[in-house]
Amino acid sequence: RTLTSEVSSAAVGIPHRIALTFEQPIKGEALRQALIDTRSNIVSGPDELGVYIVEIPVPPMSTDEQFINSIRSISGVQSASFTH
């Protein structure tokens, strides 16, 4: 028996890749909480410029602009933009 719940991608949105930078110095707790709050997975980073590439499910009822603005409003996030 599995104790996790199955959540369809339609319920949480389709994953998109986002380039994120954080205010420095970033506390590990702040980075961890931002990833948990957004259901993100780190794909790569940080690179030499401090950019992380994360995969985040975008809610289906959210526009790209609304979603990016919500990510930018997270404490410690310096910039966020969609990437390929």
C-alpha cells in the first residue's frame, strides 16, 4: 500500500522550466522553502552567475505573467523568467 497520493498533472499544472536567481547571500532554509512552496525540482545550478534552473508546475488557471509575478514575490527571489 502506498502512502502518497496520486495528483494528476492537470490538477497542478504542466511543468515549465524557470531560471531563478536569489538575493545573496541566500539562506539554505529560504531556498528550501521556496522550492517546497512551488513544488519545484532543481534541474541545474547554481551556475557561475548564481542562476538555478528549476522545473515548476504552472497552475492551469494562471497566466504566464501571473505565475512569474507570484514566483518573484517569494521572499529571497531576485529574478525569475521562463527558459527552455
